[in-house]
Amino acid sequence: MRHIKVSGTFFARRARTLRLLCAAVLCGVSFAACGAGLPAELHSPDHGVVCDTARGICFDRFGPSIGLTEAFLGSAAARALTSALSDAPPDHRPGAEFSPADGVACRRESGPCRSRGAVDKGLSAVLYGPRPAGARRSSASALGTLPATFTGVLPCADCPGIEHHLDLFPDGVYYLRRIFQDRRDGPFDEMGAWEVSGRGPTLALHGEREEVLRFRIEDAKTLTLLDVKGQPIVSAANHDLTRVATFAPVEPRLAMRGMFRYMADAAIFEECLSRRKLPVLTQGDYLAAEKAYTRTRREPGQPILATLQGRIVERAGMEGPPRPSLLVERFGGLWPGETCGVRFATERLENTYWKLVRLRDEPVTVVENQREPHVILRSDRRVSGSGGCNRLTGGYRVDGNRIAFEKFASTLMACQAGMEQEQAFLGALGQVARWRVLGSHLELFDARGTIVVRLEAVHLK
């Protein structure tokens, strides 16, 4: 085989040419409008955005952006950036700097960018300058600069209205507070992850609910509520949330699930819905969580799913600016063997391998040399699975969110361990009256609405 030696300069020139061509195609405008005068490693898929494909990061005038990274470089790059920013949060203080390329420092929000001390006019124009005439706006940047707060009063079926306070963060996390007018209960807080799709464009909020909450992005200042199918709501009532002049985030108080770990005298809680990693304050009911973790872990730093009631507050760290932290108000429990599941997933009830992770309020133990307890609900209304010791077979009936298991049978092996848990599993299935899929988890309820079985989807390879 003949090897052809090509200089590094050739590759550098070819790579730069391809970047410029890609930028022009994505922007739909001239090279100048796309920012052809950028540092060699950067390209601009949309005005106000630059991306480094090799590093897997996109930036806007505020610094690295997970939402823009996902929109232009894909979900894998966004996940990697989410993890990196959680471990080392950027400095959000006015006047702070970030570095989109080697030897380049950009002043957050106001600019300019400087390359080795001199103003980089091309990069500054892309990030901080006005949008060129004819430049096409991407769906991901339709929200404008983040973080941002949107507020408004939306319709309520049995009250005057529901006050909404929505905070959107550049790392893809949102906080939502709802207050039902003329009611004494509340407020009701939630957090989760947001994403933007090009249709509309549409903002989707993925939280601890069965349906995704969707808004049409009218412009950077207005969000309009859509119905559960993502369609416009035909009504004379107000369905708009409006951006406020100053970002004013709430400190949400809510029930949370996340992966808890303790190492080197510090605890971290990675919240399941948003995947945001929060330092845990040593206040409130923290000590109960630490003691439970120490008893349960198999090795230092092992992440274990925890449930708790808590509040997210801004606290100054040992170094750098204040950052969101978790104050544990009431510790719930640890659930070894259970995970957060797949982000944005919505598993099917049927033909999914459902691993048992909880029986009522008790975590499930997989006995050594036994199969993990699980069920598969087949589309022919048959059930197969294992209780751990014995194989299970049976049937089920489903009508909407109602479900009933029937005619269950099992093999008759007698195992030295795990039999009590297996019998409890069979007994719980006999009490099931309703089902719900939340992301990667299947929850089975009895007639009183109590969760008696919780299972997690497993994708077999």
C-alpha cells in the first residue's frame, strides 16, 4: 500500500474551508454574516452563536450553552457539557469572562472578545453585534439570552387563575412555580429540563408529570401555552407568559429524586429530571441522608438513588460565585438498584422489560445467583417474568389507566433466600388497579391510589 504524505497545513486549510461552507449553509447568508473572521476552531451556525465541534461546545454572549450545544452538535455533546458545567460551573457574575477558543477571552453579556489582548472584531460582531439583515434565526436561539424569567396568569377550571413563574437557565434546567388564586394551598414548585424543537418553534418542559408542558415561542419575550398535543388553544382567555426585565429565580421547594453520593467530606445530589448536580448543605435533615448512605453504600462515592423533600437555594461555595445548592428538609430514603432512568424517555407499557425496584416503601434486593424480579407485559395480554426464585406467567387486562393482573402461576422451586420478597411481589400484583408510566419507570397503584409496585425499564443488549 502506498502512503501519501500530506502536510498539516493542507488539512488545516481544508478543515477551515469546510467550516466556512457549513456555516454558510446553516446560516443561509453570506460568509460575512456567518462570521467568517472567527478563530480557526470556531464556526457560527446562527448569529449570536459560535461552536467548537472538536470540543463539543457552543457559546452565546453569556458563555457555554447546553441548549445551543444540543441544537447544533447533538445530544451526546450536550450531555458531556452538562456534566462538565455541573462539576465546574461558569462564573455568571457581570463582567466575568469565558474562553470560546485558545487565547481568546470574552466579557460575559456585553463583550467584547479579545484575542491575545487585541479586540477580535469578527467574533465580537457575531456574539454581541446586531443580527445582519436576512439572517435566519435558529429555533434554539429563539428564546434570546438566558437565564430569563417569564410570568403570567393562565386559565384555571375552578379558580380565578393560575399564577405562573417560569425560570429558564442556559444549562437546560427550568424552575416553575404555580399559585392557584383564591386557594390556601401552594405554591406548587417543580423543576426539570427544557428543550426547543423547530416546529413553531416550541418550548417543551419535561418535569415530574405524565404530559409534557409545551409553549410556542412567539419571540424572545412571549411564550404561549399549547394543549397536551402541542396544538394552539382556541380561547379568548390569556395563555401567554411574558419575559420580565430582570431575571428573578424562585427557590423551589419540592419532592425530589436523584443520585446521592458522599465522598471526601462532601455530598452531591444529581437531580433526576434536570440532571443538575447540586452540592448538599450540611443543614436540615442532611445528617439522616449521610448516615443512611454510609450504611447502604458498597464502596466510597457510589451513587445511590435518594428521595427527599428539599429546597434549592443559592449559596456561595469555597471558590467562585454563588451556585444552586440543596437544602434537605426531610430525607425520604435510599433505593439501591434503582436509577434516574433515561432522560426524556417515555417507555411503553407493553413489550418492555420491567425490573422490580420497589415494593411499597421497601427497596428490592436481588439475591445472589438468582434472576432479578421482573415482568414483561406482552401485546397479546400475556405476562411473563420472574419473582427471583421462580418463573412467573399469567395474563392482564388493561382499559385506559386501569389494569388488572389475573391467572398468575409460578414454578414451585423453594429457594433459601428471597421467597418472602417473591410472595410479596405476587401479592402486590394481585392488588393493582391502575398504572402510570413516568419516563423510564412504571408505577402500579392499588384501588386507594397507593403505589404498591415500582419498576424500571431495562433495555436488553
